[in-house]
Amino acid sequence: EPVDSFDYVIFGATGDLTMRKLLPALYRRFAEGQVPADSRIVGTARSPLDDEGYRERARQALHEHVRADELIDATVNRFLRMVHYVSLNGAESTGNWEGLKSLLVSNAAADRVRVFYLATAPDLYGDIARNVAEKGLRSESSRIVLEKPIGTDLETARKVNEGVGRYFPEGSIFRIDHYLGKEAVQNIIALRFANPMLERMWDRDSIEYVQITAAETVGLEGRGGYYDGSGALRDMIQNHLLQVLTVVAMERPVSLDADALRDEKVRVLKSLKPLDRDNLRANVARGQYVQGTAGGKPVPAYREELPGETPSNTETFVALKAEIDNARWRGVPFYLRSGKRMPEKLTEVVVQFRAGEPGLFGEARPGSRLVIRVQPNESVTLPLFVKHPGDSFGLDEVDALSRLGEPGRIRYRDSYEGLMLDAVKGSPALFVRKDETEAAWQWVTPILEGWREDENGPDTYEAGTWGPDSARELLRQAGHQWVEDI
Ligand code: BG6
């Protein structure tokens, strides 16, 4: 069902995110009939382009990032007609704000939903919000979408939130975490709360540990400027992995309303046992890749990929052991890890149930392992032991497998597609509330501080492997193993 006509203003419109994700997402929704053709997408950035110049770039972006069979020339042309461009530095009050304003308030469009999407460096968010407000661009129903990262630690995150909060009420601020846009992450909520069997077993009595992995094969991808100042903890753990963790661990919300859901998520974040310099070594491993292979080809070390081959202590891999200090989870390790240049692109949640009793079938039966594959090939598997056919009481392990959806028939929406239109509809359930971001930073910031004091820097791992040995050691202490070693 189509949404109401809207205007989407993108700051940072010539950037990588806009080209790779935002325009393709809007195009796909348009192609599927969800975006009325009189909506407008207004790109702004500093480059001196006109509408036509920007449309050409947008067209190229679609050709690069949308599958050919989804690209229909006539549809692309109709889509591009919605696209406009205003050359403007959103953080500065000088510039063609009048041009942008007259475009937005012209004709019947003045009171339609207006979304401002900030895909620029986060330290500009406050200034852009101010300019949008002071230049009179807000409408009755405007919303502002903030890309991650919100800040680089707790203090800067608060600054960003305050800066934007001065001009937009919290209810109209949409902090995007695209992992919440992933179908298989949303499905965790259904899996947990629509299956009473699982719901009853979802606690420390039944579960031994949980692993959440987000592995990537790519290295720096020319993003050195951003990434080297960030590292894996800020880039992936603070947001994406902690968000997945909240969905896995939260209590049953009273409803699926945005605030009911987010109240429970923030409780999980606030219950995380603090990690700091005194317990850092025992609970956190960090690594940086050196030369190795990716896709069968030799690849350079992280440091060699950096411009000027500068020495760097930035971590490209983190593994850590988190504990949620509440009645449901006390004592259950949540192992989180994420890294670049791993052997495969894989995001997965592994829930390891406790072992059974020895006896009938020999030794103690190993506990079941529920595997939630977020990407690629979304699926949920839960192996079961059954009797081997025949005379003896031997056992076979069978996989109860569910692909989420039928492969080839259902196209999984890219995570940005749903989220971008949720902002139009004003549905914040899958966006991150202010207190969530800040609670996540509160937990992550002491780790960053501890690292800063630790001259050893990250351990090294060969590109194309599962990270440094310290990541395995982290689990070994507890008699556990990462899933690929089991
Ligand atoms: C982004 C990070 O937020 O997520 C990137 O900045 C990372 O470094 C990306 O590659 C991973 O997203 P996905 O959807 O491909 O798992």
C-alpha cells in the first residue's frame, strides 16, 4: 500500500551511503508501488550540480547497486523525475537555503510529510538541525533521520543528541540502525514471543551461552578516513551487535509499540555488567589484520591499506564477553564479535542450550543449538536427535530447518527500504531512542578508555581467518568454543 506523498531531503547526497543504499532503497519501494510519483527526493551536498547532473549520478548509482532485473528503464526514468538537487553545505547558514525552501514549500506540498535524512559526518548533525529550523524548513510533520555513528563516545553522543534535540522533539528523531531493518533480526522477536516452548526456555536455566557474530570479508574499502578513527567496536558493536543483543535478551514487551519495545531494549543495555580497565583483558579481545587471503587472493595488511601506510592501533576485530546482570541472564555469557577480513560474510546468532543428563543414550546429551542466520540466506535451524531406524537405539541428528521465506520467490528487502519508509509513516519502533544510544555508549566508552591506556595495541590476525587467538582464549576459559570450532 502506498504511503502519502512526501518530500525526502538528503544531506550528504553525493556520499557513498546515499548512492549505495538510500537511492536504491527508495527506487525499489517506488518500483513496488509504495511511493507516490509526486513525492520528491531532494539531494543536497556541496558539489555544484544541477538537477540533471545529480540525476545522472543517481542513475549510475542505481545501475551499480540495484540488480539488473529490478531495473526497468521506464521506471528508472519516472523515479529520477522525482529527484532534485540543491547545492548547499547543510552545516553552514550561508548557501542556497532559499532555493531549498522554495522547492519544499511550493504548491500543494507545503504540509506534506518532510523527512530530513542526515547522511553526513555526525559532528555536523547539530548545525544541520539548527539550519533546517532557522531557515524555516520544518513543517507540521517533519522528521529527522540520523545515521550512525551518533558520536564517538558517550560525551559526543550526548552532544549530538542535545544539538539535534534543541530543534526536533525526540518523537520526530529517527536514529537509524540498519540491522533493525533486517528481516531476520525482526524475526527474533517473533521467534521468541510467538513460540511458547522457546519462550519458556529462554533463560539461564536452559541456556548456557549466546554467540552473536557479524563477520565480513571486506577490508577497508577505501573508507580509511572514517574507519581508522572508528574501529570495529564503534563501527559495529556499539550499534548493530548491541541492538541484536537487546532483541535476543529483552523481557517480553507489553506490546509491540515503539516505546514498549524500546523500554525493554534499553533495560537490557542498562543491565550490562560494566567492563573497564580492571577486567578488560579477561573479557575483550581486539585484533588488526595483517596480510593474508580473501576470496583466494592475497590481500594486504590493514596498515598497508591506510593512506600513507600509517601505523595504526585501530582494531578491525573485536570479540567480547558480555554479561547481563538480571534474574533472567545472570551468569550466561553473551559472546559478541565482529571483524573485517574474516573467512566469510556472515551474521549469526547462536543460542546454546545446556547439556542433558547422562544415562539412556550413553554420555550426557549435548545441548541443542539454535542457530539464527541473519545473513546471507536467512534461516533458523534447530537440530534434533531422533532414533536411527533399525534394531539398535542409535541416534541421528536431523536439522529442523526453516528458511525465512521461500528462496527465489520472496525478495528480502534491503534493510534501508523498510526503515526509510517507516520514517515517512512516523513509525519509530525500529529506530534507536536517545536513551538507548546513550546506554550503549555508556557501556562501550570505558572499553575505549581502557584500550587507550594499554600500549600493547591490538593483537594481529591473518586476513581471511577468524581473528586473533585471544578471541578463542576468551571462550576457552569457560570451556566454550566459537561455533566454527565446535
Ligand atoms: C556499517 C558499517 O554500519 O555496517 C560497515 O559502517 C559495515 O563497516 C556495514 O560494513 C555492514 O552492514 P551489512 O548490512 O552489510 O552487514
